[in-house]
Amino acid sequence: MRIAKLIGSVGILIIMVSCLVTSIHPLYTGQDSIYKPELEGTWYNEEEKSQLTFEKSDKNTYTMIYTEKETSGQFKVSMVKLDTNLFLDIYPQQFSEKNEFLKLHFIPAHSFAQIWIEQNNLRLAILNYQWLKENVEKGKIKISHEIEDDSIILTASTAELQKFIKKYAGTPDVFPEPITYTRQTEATPNIHK
């Protein structure tokens, strides 16, 4: 749970799921990472009172700021195209804990979400932790991992991760009901109120 708590402490989408599947390796190589300008901008979710802001960072990466109420966290995000499906590889960039010794004990990790960009809507489905946990425990899923404090941390190589994600992309149990964000306009409510 330590990695999930680290990521949760900076606000990443953990509110959407009970736990977060994390990985020590990314989902992309230099060849799989792509850039789509339509992702840039600010996206708002009224129900969650949260927003995602994407800015181009370099050739194929974005800086993402996740904001919920008065808290925010900064992440490096790479968009990955596997077959015809799009995914985000999300990696924390800042950890706001003021205790320096405590910060030294946390290891940042990657998390993955399948995404769909449809004009003014961004739909995002995070890899289902409960599904993975149950299927790993039953021996139905064979992917390199470690279990730490009841959390699954994927240790699979990028190639193994891609094979796994390609196999299950679009499967409702694996990437459950997406959360929809709407492109923010001047009329969008201010989440800081």
C-alpha cells in the first residue's frame, strides 16, 4: 500500500478506484510513445470536482496537473498507442510531504489508464486493481509482480506489460466504466470554490 499511498497523497485519480495498480517499468518505449495535441488543455469532472490539465512537456510527453479541491499533484504523462487503443502512462513528478527523510523512502511508480478523446470529452479508465488481484491469486494471470502490504506492484518488463495490456484492452472488467472529463471553458465551475 505504500506506493498507492504515495500516489494518493499527491492526488492521482486514486479517488476513482479503491487501489491502484502500479509498475516499476513504463508501458512505452520511444517507439510507442505518441503526441496528440487534442489532449492539451484543462478537463473537468463535475461529479468528482476534479480537473486534469495537460501541457506539452517535450516531443512525446505531457505534464499533467491533477487538481481536486485545494490539492494538486504534478505528473509526467506519456500517451501510448498499442494496436488501435490509447493509454496514458502516468508517473509522479512531485511528492509534497515536507519530511525529507520520509520522502527518501518512497519509490515513484507508473500507473496506466486507457483513454478515449472524443471532441470535448476525455474518457479515462484505470486498470482495475481488484480484477488483477483476484486473477493473480487464482493463478489465471501470469505477469511478473511483487505483493507488498496486500498491494500488487508489477515488475514485468515493458514488453511483457504491453503484451498484457494489448490482450485485455477494452475488456470492461479490466478497464471498467471510464470517468468522463469535459474540456474546460470559461463557463466551467471553479473547483477551488
